[in-house]
Amino acid sequence: MKDYIYQPHGVCAQQISYSLDDEGKIHDLKFVGGCNGNLKAIGKLLEGADARWAAQILRGNDCKGKGTSCADQLARSLEEALA
């Protein structure tokens, strides 16, 4: 497994961390800051999920007209990690 830490931009969360296994599955997803309950739920829902699939469904999600969201920032991070 490889660990990743991402500094999101334009959102309330200050940090996103997770691990990807050799098959590209997400593990131990955690957000620092942001909407605590919602972001914990995202972590639970995506545990063991395929990172490419997660990035595809979360990309472009908007929060309050910011043009991004914590979920969108996670998608961007996953895309970078998989590149």
C-alpha cells in the first residue's frame, strides 16, 4: 500500500489522506477540517472502492458555488495519485 496526503484548495478541509493498495482500492480515507460528519461518511462509503471509479463520480461536485468541493478535491487527488 502507498500512502497519500493532499492539500486541498478552495474548500474547508485542510488535508486529505488515504492509502491505495496495489489494485487501486482506497483505504483509510480521512479529511482534516470540513464538514466532519459528511466527510467521515464519504470515508466509510469509499473504503475498499476503486479509486478510478470514485474519482469519476466525485469529479465536478460543487459546494456553494465554489467551483469545487471536498469531494471534488478528493477526485483530483486520486487522479494525481493514479497518474
